[in-house]
Amino acid sequence: MNLMLMFALIAIAPTAIAQDAEQPGRTIQFSGLEWKVKRSDGVAGPGPNLFSDSADNVFLDSQGRLHLRITHDAMGWHCAEVILKKSPGYGEYCFEVDSSPELDPQVILGMFTWHDSDASFHNREIDIELSRWTQPENLNAQFVVQPYETKGNIDRFDMPKSLNELTYQFVWRHDRVDFDAWKRSKSAEKSHKSLHHWSCASADVPPAGGESLHINLWLFRGKSPTNGQSVEMILRHFSYRAN
């Protein structure tokens, strides 16, 4: 097996850690939708990490953009996660990110579906993740339909680290998931040229049913960023369209 891919596969598993120790937190309005801000009194998955609903970790700026931050204080490192309060189901999920895809090797930005109380169909998990999974030589992004161990369920690729204003999308249908990533422009969105496309028609494509949408910024195995610095990612907009 290619060494780069091997490290990537090893690193994906923590996404499936149960969201234990999670506590009720505040809510925010992002892109016209209500999101719960995750808070944990102890360590929780993924990671495991501490998650904070502090305005230092999750906030909206004057443009309505969502900021997710990993911060450090006397208690340790605190990660960030928001969870959409509605369950969209099949359709087009579009994430506009205003930050470079290049993250510290310990850091993961995840945009994914997840069923917290029902492990059927691998928790109905479909992932867009930006990370090098602790290995600087790894590719920096991946599309996944869980379980990642099954051949054909994961696509690793590299997004240009010099770019921001990128859009990541998956379209979930009953028999397939189509993923795309592109650079946004001032022209009509429909004229975009895909930087990366992948389709998964695996038997593991889950049926819709009670899952929620999560966006999180977290540390692999709860270990600090290699540079010891706080981390911030900015999302301009999220949209959903039923298909």
C-alpha cells in the first residue's frame, strides 16, 4: 500500500468516535439556519477533544461568516463544532470556505453527515475533510463514504494551498454521492470549473433518515498543533437544496 494512503486511512477512524460527554450549548444562526454549538465538559469525539461553545471558538462576523477556532488555555486545547438542528436528508450540500485548505498536520476541518443515536449504515456518515492527518507529505483533502476501509469508498486529493474562497459540495442521492470542489469567482456560480470531482456509487451509500449535519475543527487524537498556535477556519455560507 502507498505509504501516504496508509497514513490517511489510519487517521480517518477517529471521526466515528461516539459524541460522548456532549452537553447542551448555545445556538447560532448561520446562513439563515439554526445550529447548535457543541460543548463538552470532558473529552468527546472526534479526537477525543474538549469542545467549547465559547464565542472565542465559534462566532459570526459582521458579514455573517462562521468562524471556527481551536484555542488554548489553562485547561488545554478547545475545539469547535456546530450541528444543524434540522435533518435535511437527500440533496445538495454546499460549503463555501474562505480559508486556505492548508492546515497544521494535526488539524482536521470536517463537513459531514452523522447519526448520533443510530449506528446503522455506519452512522450515515458522508465526509468532506481537509487534513494531512499528521503526515506533512499526505494529500490535504478527502471525500469519504463510510466505512473508509472498503475499497472505492475514499478519494484522497490535493487542493492548492494558495487558494481560498473555495467551495466544497456533495450531492447525496439514494444510490450515489457526487462530490466536487471548486474555486469561487465573481461570475455566475454555475460557470465554475471543478478542481476535483469524485462519484461514489458504493453499496455503502446510506439511506437518509434522522442524521444531522456537522461542521467541526478538531485535533487528531487530541494532540496540540505542531506549531503550538491557535487555528481558525472561516465559512462564508452553507446551502442545501433537495433533489
